[in-house]
Amino acid sequence: MDLYSKDMTITEAKEILNWKYPKPYDFYNNALSVDAMDELLNGDYQAIFNRNDLLVGFFCVGKSAQVPAGSKIGVYKGNYIDMGLGMHPYLTGKGNGNTFCTYILNNIQEHYKTKSVRLTVATFNTRAIHLYKNLGFIKHQEFSNGSTNFITMIHSE
């Protein structure tokens, strides 16, 4: 999968907010709203395309990649670039994760000139956790927002 990314636009943001994931990944479904559009267009998000110019996913960095409940209890301390991501539902579970996540990780490491990247994932998402471990991420901290448990994972070389 040849990939490239560019700043998120209104068109891509609307498409992403209409993606629907099957259970149990429907946790990642969003509603098209002014607040959700503002979030995706805040400058922290990149849209990811394949060589056929089809939108295949997105990633974000910084505060946009953090879960607010984790911020409140201080799990995002340290010198890491936080990374968040989402892949189009039709591509998930089909062996695309390694290429997709490696592209994002390399992009962030090159742009920010760091190897220290952190991500947050819901603990029920064992498929993603397995992928992240294979990419060299290690479990760092665990927390809850009251309804969902999360872990942070770090990658540094």
C-alpha cells in the first residue's frame, strides 16, 4: 500500500466522520457535528491517501491524540509526541495495519526529529494492541474515563 498524507480538509473530515465501524469497534464511530469538524480541522490532523488518491485513513499528533481523562490524571507527562490514528473501516482486519501504522510512525519521527512516540488505545482493542507491540510499542500506563479502559504505549529507540 503506497501512502501519502496532506493536511485535513473539510471534504476528508466529513467523509471520516461518516465512517461506521462494526461492533466492538463502533466505539470509534463519530457523529458529523460542528465540534467534530472543528477537531479534525484544528491543524493537528493529516488525511492519508493511497496511490489511487482514495482516502484510507488519518492521523493526528499532540493534544488531539490524547484522551481527556488521561490528561486530567497526568498520564501524558514526558517528552513524547502523541499519535492518534484511524483507518477506513473497509481496510481494517485485512492485514493493512502494519504498513499503515509504519507510515504514520515514520512520518511523525521524521517530521518531529524524534523516536519517542506515544499512543493511547482502548484495552478492548486487542487487534490494535497486538499490532502496536509488533511495531515496538510497549505498554506504559493504564487509565479509565469511567466507561472505557485505556493504555498508553510508547515507542522509542
